[in-house]
Amino acid sequence: MNATRSVYFEDLAPGMRFDCPTREVTEQDIVRFAREFDPQPFHLDREAAEATFFQGLAASGWHTAAMMMGMATRSDFQPANGHIGMGVDGLRFQRPVRPGDTLHMHIKILNARRSTSQPRFGVVKVRWEACNDRGEVVAEATPSMWIEAREVRP
Amino acid sequence: MNATRSVYFEDLAPGMRFDCPTREVTEQDIVRFAREFDPQPFHLDREAAEATFFQGLAASGWHTAAMMMGMATRSDFQPANGHIGMGVDGLRFQRPVRPGDTLHMHIKILNARRSTSQPRFGVVKVRWEACNDRGEVVAEATPSMWIEAREVRP
């Protein structure tokens, strides 16, 4: 929750971009998330991770996705009804997220259409892109969101 | 990690199904995840959630997805190189996940092809489907995984 003005469906157009606060990733965060949700050697133990596909400790992809959600909820993009996802496509993990990385994310509006089934809402497709502090894309996703309209279309 | 025999790319064929252990969802889990990754009223507070889109406390979709990953890592489906996702499509949140729900998940092999770029691996598309204890689908996803092959194709 922040002081940014709420946005409604009518305020959105393809191409609009919103910034998010950065997020630091610690080894402790990576290991804690992995213990509960993704207990595999490359997410749990720095030494054991060396001999794996990831060649070192890396965050679970689901941890990265959850951190992206955290950045979205704290961003300049504040839909009046909150961030409510119908679904997500195109979730890709391009590079490992490592302990000590700082993630940067922006949100871009891809398209916005009035819902046919729910006239109080629009369906808005957004693009999330997260980079590390070396400017490399680490992950991206395309959530489809329910966004409240200011006016109900008859 | 469990005692189930590891599977390799060559062992997999479309239509194969694997079961996962169930997972209970508590109010405390929902709120703890939301505080860190998705701090919105409908995931944080039982009373505040009543007046929202979800009409009651519901797990963050990213929490549900992370729990699905947890069930996959503890399932009968144990790739020799672990569960390594390239990406995920078709992540859908059909129904709210509520405190007290027990999630049931199965994994189905959709297709399996040899990687052209990495001859030691296959690219295997799997379907995750999670239901609550009333048999209603709550979420589904289609991860694409890197799965080690027993033999390197020349």
C-alpha cells in the first residue's frame, strides 16, 4: 500500500509503463523459501549447488515470481481493486537469481479490454520484466488482471 | 527428496501421470506468505477480506503456485537432475484457495522431446492440476522442464 493514486480500467492504455521499488535477494531468503516450497540442492546449499545445473546457489523460480509480485504490489501501478490475477502466461526464467542480486522490475500495459462477462471490470494484460543489477533480464511474465472500471458500461 | 526411483528423459511418454502428497493450507501460512510477497487485504486479514472481490480470506495465487511446486518436488515424479523449469504457461487460478483447504495435485506428461541445443537433456512439458478437498480445480499450470537423458544422442 502506498500513496500513489489508484488507477481504474479507463486510465490504462497499451504502452504505459510503471516502475517498481528494487528488491535485494539474500542467501537466507533463498534458502528459507526453498525449504518450504522447493527443497532442492541448488536452492538449499551453497556448496551442494556448485555441482548442479545452476553451478551455484540460485533462487527458486517460484521465489523469483513471488518477489516480482511483491515489487508489483509496491509499485506506482495501483489498481483501485488491487492486483488480482486471472492467470499468467509466458513466465520465463532466463538467468539464475543469485544471493546478493538486487532486482529491478517494470510493468508495461500490453492491452486492456472491457470484460464481456463482468461489466464492472476490464481484463488487462501486463508485462513484468525483472533485471539484476548487471542489467540482465532474469525473469519475465505476462499476467492477465481484473481491473475495476470507474463506470459500468450498460 | 524421497525414495522413489529417479526418472530420465527416456522413461517419459505423453499421458503418464504421477501423484503428489496432499498439502494443507492454514490461515497462518496464507497471511505469512502475503506479508512478504503479496500484501493485499484479501490475503492478509480475514475480516477485511469479506468486502473484497474474494469475499473472504484467500491465498495469493503465487502462494498456491509455490505450494504446487512443493507438492511436485515431493511427488512420485523425480527427474534425475531435479525439477528444473525453463518456464511456465497456462497458470490459471480458477477458484480461491481458502484456510483449511487440503490441496491434491497430479502431474501429467503432455509431451517430451529431445533438446536440439543440449543433447544431454530433453524438454518435457507437464501439466499440474490442483484440486481442493471438494474436488474442485483451484489452479493449473503447464511448466516446461529440462530433464536429463540417460544417453547422450550423438
